[in-house]
Amino acid sequence: AQSVAQPEDQVNVAEGNPLTVKCTYSVSGNPYLFWYVQYPNRGLQFLLKYITGDNLVKGSYGFEAEFNKSQTSFHLKKPSALVSDSALYFCAVRESSGYSTLTFGKGTMLLVSP
Amino acid sequence: NAGVTQTPKFQVLKTGQSMTLQCAQDMNHEYMSWYRQDPGMGLRLIHYSVGAGITDQGEVPNGYNVSRSTTEDFPLRLLSAAPSQTSVYFCASSYSRVSYEQYFGPGTRLTVT
């Protein structure tokens, strides 16, 4: 069975500092990996995805993520945090082959202080 | 494009009542899905559909029914509401189930008393 772990319920960072939101995954084959963001009282919005190719993926709003196969990780990063980045972030995974569906992590709340 | 729309935005039901949550998309997406979001549990898949006439169960299907008679619509039916079904429900769609990102609706907040 596939699974996603987001080990931090909350990440606090000061505006202007770099941020990292951690994600590790488990699948039996090769993974497709996604990051989504949820602002208060809204649906989830797609940020970026890793399907194949370059391990460093760039996405919306200046976010990027690095796929590390040996560590089974897909951490979300941003060089300089903004207060407006404060939101709930979800990592998701599915196996690249077969008929599996998308599995989401429990989410990490990012709080950026002015 | 309106994207993915959901109605209603809020609903309060009494235990045992039934209702249908509506979901529609105008992007001609083949894949549609229903999730529930509960605090500390992330999103859990209820049912999904890979095309009109084809549906399948997700992780937490009990107490819910779905059908997909058209590409655009994917309603979720609660047969006999229970307090455990108090949650926020999201509908999502994507071009296919494989490598494409999903587009989410704004959600329906359901309370069962």
C-alpha cells in the first residue's frame, strides 16, 4: 500500500527566511508526487508535481520541490517566505503504474510571521 | 471556465436524513473524485470515476453512493446521514487519473446532528 508522511503538523518561519515543508512517501514502484496548498475555507490548489526527469521541480508562487529517490522524500521549499504563503500544505503520491489512486498526507500548516 | 463547482456550500442534516451533494466540471475531464477532509486526517478518497458510467470505491466508501451519467456531473449521495459523516467534502477532477493534477471545488461543509 502507498502512503505519505508529513512529519510536522506546523512549520513556523519568519518572512524573508527560507522555508521547507517535509514529505516522505512509500510506494511499491515509481512514484508520481504532488504538492497542493489550501487557503482558509477554500479548496486545494495544485502547486507542483514530479512525474519524471529533473529531480528539482519548480512550481507556482516561487515554490520548488526536490525529489530524492534514495531518501523517498519530496520536500517543498521556497527561498524567501511571504506572509501570504501561510496556509495548509498537502503532499500526495500515487504509483506510476497500475490503477492506484492518489494518497494524501495529513497536511502541514505553514505560518509565516511578519 | 467555471472549473469545478459544488453545491451547497453548507448543509445541516439530522441523523437518518438523506441528501445529494452536487459536483460539476466544465473542463471535459474524464477523472472525477470525492474526498472528505477531517482535522488531522488529511483528505480521504470516498469514490471516484474514470469516465461516464464507471465508478469505483475509494478508501472510505461506506454510507455514500455515486453515479456518473455524464462527463460533467458526479453527485455524491448520503443514504442515511450519521454524525460520523460531519466533514468538509471536496469534489475534484483531472484530465486522467494517472499523472495529471486535480482541480478541486470549493467544498461543502456538512454537519449531521
